Amino acid sequence: MGTLYHCPTRSADPRDYFRRWELSMETPLSPLDFARRARRLYPDRIGVVDGECRYTYREFFERCDRWSAALQKLGVDVGDRVASISPNTHPHLESFYAVPQIGAIVVPINYRLTADDFAYILKHSGTSLVCVHAQYLDVVDSIRDQIPGVRCFVAFSGSKPGWLDYETLLTSAEPQFVAAEICETSTIAINYTSGTTANPKGVMVTHRNTALNIMGHLMHTHITSADRYLWVLPMFHANGWTFVWTMTAVGGRHVCLSKADPQLIFETLVREEITLLCAAPTILIGIANVPEELRQKAPRGIRVFTAGAPPAAATIERIEGELGWEIRHVYGLTEVSPIVTISEPRPEHAQLDLRARAMIKARQGVEYLGNAEVRVVDDDGREVPQDGRTMGEIIIRGNAVMAGYYNDPEATAKAIRNGWFHSGDAAVVHPDGYIEIRDRWKDVIISGGENISSIEVEGVLLRHPDVQESAVVGVPDEKWGETPLAFVVRKSGASATENDLKAFCREHLAHFKVPHGFTFVTELPKTATGKIQKYVLRGGKPNLAVQ
């Protein structure tokens, strides 16, 4: 399962973060080493922007150090868990530095969960101190009797009886603390999965996991100190795909955004001269469909990392063709820290037209350097042929794989078998070695003995000019076993009918893949990170507003 912390000794010097071996010059891999470098090289650069707040890296790290000192005064020790429930704000970002540099562990929680979910995660993780944004103070107050292990409640913002004030704690603390000696195999964060079919599982991510993931980002995508990163992706989601540390590593600028509203995104892109952001495909769909007056103001050349679900080639085509942005499609899971592949551009791709390039970029691509080995295997563990047709499961081993699920050895043993993490993603491998996900294994529709990829059908529907979003699930059928059912969100003012979409699908798909039914809805159920909740759609009568 892995352990939370390996190094019991501590140093009195707050700059001595790293264990020194008597006969070796090795130092542990950790994002905190990137912070050490940033302190030295970029002290006077603006590092963090949050509304009217603008902090240089010197000011930002002083705040982090003050929070570290305050945490120790509050009794937080090595290996303790410090949870946060917050949108993308600068106090939330500060926790990703202040907590681990004293040897404690960050537990960033999805703020869109229910009160019962909060109670489960805080209790299961053994959290001793929780930091909460003003919007969620009441809901956490309502579960206090369920989380007796939480000793301190800190309000990142807002005020309420029984809560300590974050800014007051920082002001009253000196920026000196007792630094922990970091081991690279120690846990830096526990990231809880969405728990759509069972209780959330706590993924133990190590200092080494995250450091190598960050280096993978930097090797493959050429992020520099000139970049200005917009926080569209929630920081709680796998530590913001490690961008909470990646941008600091190069002295780039973090621009916090507390709500992923398309209009707010575009306003901030212009005002802050953004060059880079991460977003799930569903967010990209919203961006692609903003009003024309916003689209005309959008800066060109913005680089976008997308992951979390396979993006449709049609969405990539629109973003790149109409906005002039560059999509960088990466793939991973929380359990692999979280990115292991990238749809890496090759010189020969530049000769292709926009649609053909978009089709390639929609694939999950090839391994990140130095991060993990990725294979697609059949039921017997043999690699599938590189024919672009034969499906297998993606399995992963190497530096990216988690230490295990916290306090859940059974789930860990089920996920990591024979030295490989089993992803549950069904994929093919193309002749050029690029992996392409066809579905989650549980979402593959088996109709009359034929496998149907819901992602393929959704991609075709998204090419229809009246379709804004789509989701396809399998439903029971007496004759075929299962048949595809499509849920569709039409664009504003669009009037496509079921017959129109069925005819369109027949032009672009084998007939057995064409949905037998279409349900028009105003929105699709999604997780906080933008993944469509297909288990809700399969439930028979989802509570959705019908168009």
C-alpha cells in the first residue's frame, strides 16, 4: 500500500529541505526542490495573481513560510494530513508549498461534493486540520459531529464563530519554521477519486511521483518563465495535474480563477495576457461555443492542455481553426500522478490538413519521457498488434504509479497486479505507436456481439452543426443485448430532430453503431472536473431537463 512518511528526523534550518546521505551526493526528487530554485532565481517576478492581489515570488514564499510556521504552532506534525476545500485561490495554492515543507500531507478536496462526501474524506484521511473557503464554511459546520479527528478549522476567507482566520494566522506568524527532511518516496498529497460507484479512494502521490511528472511537462511542452498560466482546471484535481508546482519551477505566473465560466475565462485571457491553460474537453466545448464578440477578442496562440476524458477531434478542430489556439492532448489518471502520455506532434503532421491533424491530436499518444511504461494488452496480458483496430486495456508501470490507495490494501491489490497498474481504459495502438482510447471498459457497448465505442459515436455527433454536447451509453435490448442511446445538448437556437441525427450518423458510422434512440437535454451530468457521469445516464430516468 505504501506509507505516508519515511524520514522521522527534522532540521532546524528552514532552507534545508533535503536529506543528505553520508556517502552520497544524492538528494530526493521533490517539487520542493523546484521551489528552492524559484526562490533564488525569480524573487522579484510576479508569481501569483488572484483578483486584485499580486505577489512576487518573494512575497508568495514568505506567505507560504508564515503558513508553515502557523501550522506548526497549531500542532501539525510530520505525516499529519491538512485538507483544503476551496476553488482556485492564492491561499489554496500556498497550501501546496506550506504543508509539505514541514513534512505534512496535502489533502485537496473536490469542493462540489456533498456534505456526506466531505465527512467521509476528512474522516478516512485522518485529517487533523481543514482549511475552507467562505462558500463552504456552513456545510463543514454541519458535519463537525462526524469528524471528531479534525482539531482545527481555518477559514481561508470569510468569518464565522468557531473558525480561525487564515490571514490573521499568517500576520501573527514569523516566516521561520522547522523544515522536514524530505524522502522522495514519502507522500506529498492524498488525492481522492470521484467515487461514482463506491466511496472515494485516496490516492497516495509521492514527492518522486510529482517531481518526475513536472519534468515530463517541461520536457514535452517547453513551458518557460514567460508563460502566464490561467487556473481554469481545479487545483484539487490531481494537484492541478501538478501545475501547482510546474509553473513555479520555471518562474511562470499563476493567475487564479475561481470559476470556469467561459465569459470570465475570455475576459481574464485578455486582461492578464494568458499564454497557457489546462481544461477538460467539456470546458473546451463551452469555450468553442462562446458568443462571437468574445471569440473576436480572444488572443491567438494560447496553448491548452486537455485531458480527463478523450476530446472529440471536432472540438480540437474548432479550437485550433477558429481561435488559433494550440491543443496539447495528454492522458493519465489520478493514480499515475497524473499524466503518462502526450499526443506529441511530429514534423510530418504539419503537412496534414486541419481535420487530419485534429484526428491525430484526439489520440492519447505516446509515453512521457522518464515517467512510465505504457502498454495496451489483451486479456492474456499480451500486447495488442499496432493495427488501430484491436482493443486492449491500458496498463502502466514505473515512476508515475502511486504508492497505493490510503488505508485500502484491497483496492490497491486490485488496481496494481503483477507489477502493473490497470487503468480500466480500452484502447487501440496505431501503426505509428500512438495509443487511442476507444472507451472505458465499462462503457464499451456490446451489441449483437459487436463492440461499439461510445467515444466514436459521440465524436460523430459533435460534427453535426446543431450539436453542442453528446453522451452515448448502452441500454438493455432483448434482441441485441445492448443498443446505443444518445443524450444530446443542442446549440442555442438549433432544431435538429432525432431523424436528422440518425440520418447523419448513418452517413458516418456502420449501421450497428447508430444510436437507436436520442434524448435531447439542456445539460449533461458532470463531475467537478468536467467528466460526463455516464452511470447517471445509464440509470434509466436521469433527472435532466429535456429540451
